[in-house]
Amino acid sequence: MRNKYSWGLYNDPHDPRLIVPKMNPMMGWTLNIAHRQARLGLAVMVIGGVVGVVASAFLH
């Protein structure tokens, strides 16, 4: 059985769950980055962050 965690991120395309417990369950939850909705959410957050930084540079 291979380790499904890489760089602290959970990656298992065969696991249907979007949100899974972290390696240490007492630390909370993480996204299954192999899940399509998680990849879409991460892309939206990155694009939103870039737009926020550019907008703050122009509005400051």
C-alpha cells in the first residue's frame, strides 16, 4: 500500500471523498487534491489571490 500523502497533501484518485482527515487526525482535515472539485477550488483560490494582489497594487 502506497502512502497517499505527499508534501502534506492527500492525493488518492480512487477515494471519492473531497475532505479527508490529515495524517494526524487531531490536526484537522485536508482536501483530496486528486478530487476534481478540490483541484477546481485550489485553482479558484490561486487565481483569486493573484487578482487580489494585482488589485491591491493598483488601488494602493
